[in-house]
Amino acid sequence: MNTAIEKTEALIHSRRVLDAMYDDDPYRPRYHFTPPFGWMNDINGSIFWKGRYHIFYQHNPEGGYWKWMQWGHASSVDLVHWVHHPIALVPDLDGPDRGGCFSGGALVNRDGIPTFIYHGIPDGTCIATSDDDLLITWDKHPANPVIPVPAPGEKGHGEYIVFDPCAWLEGDTYYALIGNRIPGQSGDGTALFKSSNLAEWEFVRSFYESRREWTDEDEDCAVPDFYPLGDKHMLLFCSHWLGTQYYLGRFENEKFHVENYERMSWYGGLLGGPRSLLDGQGRRIFFDWIREIRGIEEERASGWSGVMTLPRILSLASNGSLQIEPVPEMECLRMNPKERKNITLDTDSELNLEEIQGNCLELAIEIDPGDATEMGVQVLCSPDQAECTEIMYVPAESTLKIDISRSTLNEAIQYPRLRSGGTTNERFPESERFIDEERAPFTLENNETLQLRIYVDKSVVEVFANGRQCITQRVHPTRTDSTGVRLLSRGGETHFRSVQAWEMAPAF
């Protein structure tokens, strides 16, 4: 038989085997983006181009993190249904990125050409461009690395660290943020560079000053993303120890003046590789990587690792605070709507919503807190509540929380570490190593109702609150009957104005 035909038939068979595995996988999401196979982590050069949303992401088709990292690629016309494309960047065996094509960003250069800036292991910052409408093929710049890793004794050594970059064009000048710390400075930081041609770069200065009331001394500013938002600028980044965070402030005289700081992932959180784009409607669309907690053996057995958050719209409210909302395009997946209205729960009571079941759902719940000390909902509940994931608002603590302590009966699940982005927990005492809930700051204003948008997708739960907070977790129920939804009121009476529910159709 023809060798080419044999190879093609073998690939088709492998694809069918993989599809069957995924169909039976109780944890592979149905409407959150996942890699077609293998390892996925940081979202990289996301860009809106020729009417399509493009995401690129750290990808290892063979699984595992450090081995020969590449850039996966997918695109969408609606932010819901994604088409997988061939891998966009692979290391050159004798090139500056021979150890891997690691994180970076995308921009459109002065000539209107889509451009990548990325970290090439081991030599430094690299540039690539694409001249096709679907951004399938990319040509690496002959001057790579355009910002080399300085060796001892070379210019720049001890002044900055060459690491995850992002870049943008302002007037006729290209700016780039390079590195995750500044030598000699405490805490997170990054270095500002500028260029007139993308090939020759000048170190300007440390980009901003972090403070210990914001971040810990040993945090860093990995995968930075910098852009205007309303009348401010936003620096989105990830700390390897505590996940996704951001600063808001002013960009003046080639320096970022920080005015506000917040997190998007808290103790026990799982977000750790954010990126954004500006779309054709002028919306700032946010994406992030949600880490796994299954353990390496289960990940490899499943054939895939890593999930992307739902796309979120970021904007500024009139008071300058950040607004966070799911893209409305997700509503096209809604099926079989159900609704309950005007439910009042007495002190320390629960209600099982028997007509609402499932592990791929969207819930919209409006709540009058009343005098309760805690109120909220459980999802993915088994009938005896041996398994359930609990989402609660705690007014006295100004906290929105997800409790995953009963989300699974699988004792092999590795709950998030206290410092979410870390790759080891050996540095922490036993009492601080693992945490099975995540708490985000959230306060209702006077006479404001609690408005929750909850997305349940097999092993992912995302909770949006009143358009200004979002908290995300991974869950792994073991029982097929862990599909229930229950309302809860503790320490007082709670009135649920409405509960809307939709089953969600698969997007892939």
C-alpha cells in the first residue's frame, strides 16, 4: 500500500480514537476553549484581524511544560466557536528560540502587518510577522534576538531581565515591556524599551514602582499586557506565585504611574496567563489560562491539559473601577430555558431546584440579601450532597467565594496551593500548602441586589457578580448524579427574586 495513504489512514484512526476519548471524558469542557490535544498554558499574541478573533497560546502537542514549547493557534468569528489552525511558531533547531517559543504578544506594525514579539529560549526577545489573512504562516526576523539576554559584562546585564514581552505602537515609536522583575528592586517590575524599527531597541527605564501594600516582595510581573482603557491605562500581568493581577494608572513621559491595583486570582486561584485584544467594536476582550489540578498522570492519560476562560469584556465604570462581563455572544449557546421567581428562604434553609440539572449550564440569579449572613447557590450537587461546589456571598466579609472542599470525592485531586502560580509547595509550611476555597473582594452598594452569572462547564465554574467581579475554579465531580442546583440562606432570611437557567450547547 502507498506509504502516504497508510500515514493518512493512521492519522484518521488516531483522530477517531481521540474523539471517542473526549466524548467520554467527564471533565473536558464543552464550551470553554481547550487545545485539540496536548498541553496548553499562557494565552499569547491575541489579535483581531480581518474580522476574526485570533488567539495564540503556549502549546506542547506531546504534553508537559518545558519541552520544546510552541505557539498553538485558533480563530473565531464570534468568540464562541473556534477553529483550530496549524501551529504558528515552532523553535528553530539552530535559532535563538531553539529551546522553545515562549510567551509574548501581538501588534500591528506601522506598515499594517501583524507582528509577534515573543521570548525565545535561550537567546532573548524575537520578532515574527505574517502576510496572510488567516495568520497561518509567520516569518521570523533575521535580526532575532532583537533584545538579547545580556551576559555578564555586556550592556544591560544587571539593569533588566529579558523575559516575557509585549509591545505596542504609539505614534511612530514602538514600545515594549521586557522581563518580569528589575534587578535590585523589591517586588514585581518590568523594563520599558523603545524602537523605531522593531529590530533595534533602547532600554528606557524601569516601567513602574510596585509597593508592598499591593504585592508581595517575591512576586513578579510575568506576561505583561499594556493598553489604554477608558481614560486610563491598564497593565495586566501574572505573578508566578499569586496569578493574574492588574494595575490602573497614567502613562506619561514614558513612565507608568500606578493609581489602583487589584487581583483577578486570589489565594487558591487558578488564573495564570492573561492576554487581551481590542476588537472591531472597540471592546477590550480578555482571555486567560485556567490551570489544571488533576495531577500530571491524569492529565497525560486524558490527552489534554489546560482551559481558557470565557472571553470577558473589560471596561471602566464612571467611578474608575473595572467592569468585568462575559461577552454577550455566549448567549447563542443557550437551550431549554427554565425560570423560577420570588423564592424566600428562611434562616439556615436550602432549596433543591429539581427542574434545573446539569453539568453544562448558565445560571442568572438575582438575590435580595435580606438579613442573611451568607447566601448563594450550590452547583454540581449529588442528591446526598457528598459532592457539591458552593458559591456564596458573605456581606460582613465583603467577600464572594467558591468553596470546592466537597467538589470531588477523588482524593488524588490536587487542590490549589496557597500561592496559586507556584510550581512547588515545598517552601510553605504544611498548614499553608493547600487551600480548597477562593475568596474575592466584593461589596454590594446601598439597595443593590446581588446579580450572579454562573457558567458551569464540566470541570470549570466561572462566577460573574454585578458586572464588576469574576471568580474562576476547576472542579472534578466523580459521580454521574452530581448535577443538582440548590439555593442556600444562612444566618437569616434571603429572597431570590429570580433564577434563570439554560442548558449550554457544545461549541466544539
